[in-house]
Amino acid sequence: SEALSLNDKDKEGDGLITQAYAALLVAFLVEGQPALRADVKCTLPEDGFAKLAGVLERFRAFHESLDSISEESRESLSRVIRWLRGT
């Protein structure tokens, strides 16, 4: 039972990491590109950029809980999250 629980947590972490890198990729591709940003926004579900920000907040919290994120990376990630929330 405990091994199953750890395996589930590993899968959850893997899923979060995949989602976070996809969110970062989208954010970096559309930042500073108003036309592309508008196109991508139309293809995402309602509140899509805010949902991407939520994924990145969980990703940041995950790394903070493991103490595996530098201050510079945390600040960069926080900037992207703020930008996505403001979009």
C-alpha cells in the first residue's frame, strides 16, 4: 500500500513537471507576440492563461518543498506567473 502511494506520487510529480514545462513553453512563445498570444488564447479553454499560471504555481511550490529551486529561478518563474495572470 505504501509502495503504491509512492508510485502515485511519482506519477503525479511527473505529470506536474510535464504540464509545467508545456506551460512555460507556451508562455515564452507568446510573450511579446500580441498576435500569437491572441491566437493561442482563442485555442485554450476559458481562463487558459490563468490555468497555466496555476500549474506553474504548483510547480514552484513543488520545487520549494524539495528546496530544489534557486532564488533566481524562483524569481523568473514568479515573473512568468504574474505575466500569465495579467494576460
